[in-house]
Amino acid sequence: MKVSKHLGVKLRYFTDRNPLHWKSLTWFIECGRRLGNLSEAEAYLKAASNIADPNDPGYGYCQGIYEW
């Protein structure tokens, strides 16, 4: 499956507006990995960690996907 940079831009915009939307953050991390821009996803994960409860399963899932 080819991931376009356009999709990454859309996910970045959506994640900026709603950092606790775990599904979009997961896709952003996956797109970052496939495009070779995983370092960009780290900033969004840190922004979500400042707001989210550390025991939130969505946050734990996104962090696991990032560290995988």
C-alpha cells in the first residue's frame, strides 16, 4: 500500500486540532513510519501525553505503535 504525502498532511492537520483522537494519531504514526518521518510523530505523541491520562488505553496503544 502506497502512502501519499497528502494523507500525512491531512492527518497532521486533524491531529493538530484534536490531539486526543487516537485513531488519527495511530494513522499519523503509521504514515510517519512508512514515509520515513517518524520523528514528526514524536512531537504529536508528546503533545497528547501532556493532555491525556497516562492510563488511557488509547495513549498506551499509540505509544506502543510508535516504539514498535
